[in-house]
Amino acid sequence: MQMEKTSFRDSGELGLLVSNQTTAMLAYWDKNLLCRFANGAYLDWFGKSSDEMIDRIHLPELLGPLYEKNLPYIQGVLSGEKQLFEREIPIPGVAGVRHSLATYIPDFKNSEVVGFFVHVADITYVKNLEKLVVNSKQDILRTIIQTTESERRNLVELLRENINQKLVACKMMMEANKDLDIGIHKEVVVHISDIISDINKLCSDLVPKEIEYFGLLETIRMKLETTRNTCPHHIHFECNSNEIESIGLTDQLSFCRILFDLIKLIVRESEPGTFQIVVQYKKQLAKISVVSANELHFQKNSKEYSEILFRVEYFNGKIFEHHSQNQSSLEIEFLIPE
């Protein structure tokens, strides 16, 4: 039985059909940035057909305002280096952008770059998924922070409203009762006073109400003043702007938590010396720097450092450490939404 011959397209025609069916942009630009090949995807991405582009349009004309942004990659590929980068490309005729991943591959002829191949894929779907993951993570982190702060407030209420008040009442009764041995009487009163002071300090650490009354920066200064009186470390503080006072109370509290935990780490894990804490804030970008001639090697598995990481992650921030012969520094950068 004779098999019926199947009619195949030639390789050139098939290659052109395949390139025009893909949603990614495929092109070839010579070293003068003139288009020598472009597939059909350019019509959807830039509103230009293959016939309008091939041998007719130069890359700066096609890209418009994007050309200056892409220029370093164009120069890179023309120097013989493969380029890979992301770019947002406006959608023609409508509002919005596509997120793209572009690859530029140099074309060599006799060791000379004569042009380059272009592959630009649409990664909008991936970027949207990333955004969903980030938003979900932010929601989880926000819930954890809110739950933690709520538990701390409940504990403070218990300490202040119950235990602290009862101790104050005991102290008043002790002071009013003169029948006890004078030595024991004074000793008990002193112990009760110390316990009340410790509880008030603990409550202040758990929920620093001073932020509401005195503001963020003054609360930080008060905390540092207390620390200076109880440890041999010399900690200096400065802030470049009072604009940070304009952020929301919840974010001010988180900012305080980060700073207070840093101070605890300095006091507990660093040799006595001079430490400079600098806060910078401008248009949502916050930066905390700790600089010292001493080594700054904080225990990464400590409760305080874990809490710092947790809150920095919530603010999409990063922590950098720098060490040299003369000084060590730790920098935290993050964004605080208005």
C-alpha cells in the first residue's frame, strides 16, 4: 500500500510562521540600529507591523522615551556582551504597561559585532503573581504585628491596672502603718517602690505611650537618656528631619521597636565605647545607621535581632553590615507608606 505524501512547508517559510506565532518580540538590529528583521509581535507591543519596521525603522525611533533607558544595554551588546534586563513597556492605545524580560545577543562576523538579536518576553503574569505573593505576605506580617501589639497592650493593662495599683495600695498602707519595726518598714517600702518602678519601666518598653504624648523623636531621646544612665556605652543620636513625625502612629511604634531593639543589642553584645545612631527620612524612605569604632557583631538568632528582621521585612527593607579596620556600621533601609 502506497503512503500518501504529505506536503511540508520549506524551512524558511516554517521559521517565519513560527516566529510570527509567538507572543514574544523577535528582532535583529544591525550595528547602525536599523531593523533587519521583526516578527509579528511588534504590532501588538508597539503598533508596528513587520513591513513597517524591516529596513525602515531605527531602534531610537521605535523605542522613543525608552531608548535612553535601554542605551546602556544596547552599548553593552554592541561591545560583544550578552544583555539581560527587565523593562516596563507602555501598551499602545491604552493605559497600562507590560512587564518584559529582554535578551540582547551579539552577532559576530569575523570577530566583529555586526548587529544583535533581540528576544523580549511578556512577564506581566509573573510580575502580577509576585505582587500577589508580596501583598499576601504583607497582610500576614501586618496581622502578626497587630496581634503582637495587642497582646502587649493587654499585658500592660494587666500590670498597670491590677498588679501596679495593688502594689501602690500596699505601699500606702505600709507608709500609714507605724506599728511595724522601723527597719523592716523602710526596707519593705523601698522594695515595693523598686517593684513599682520596674513594672512601669516594663510597661513603657512593652507599649511606649510616650510616643503619643511627646512624639517619636523625643521618645527615642528619652529612651537613650535612660540607657546612658544605666550602662557604660556612649550612644549619640541624631535625625536629619522632623518629617518622620508625620508617619502614622502604628508605623512610629514599629520604628521605635527597631531602634529600641538595636539599642538593646548594642548594650548587651558590644564592648563599651562610643556609638553613633543616625536616622534619615525623606519621602517615605527611612534609614537607620549605627556606626562605631568597636566591632558590631550582633547575634542573628537573638530575639531582638529576629524582631528587627521581621519588621524590616514588613517594610520591604534591607539590612547592610560594613566592617573595616577603623569602624563597623550597620544600616537599615526601608519604606514607610504615607
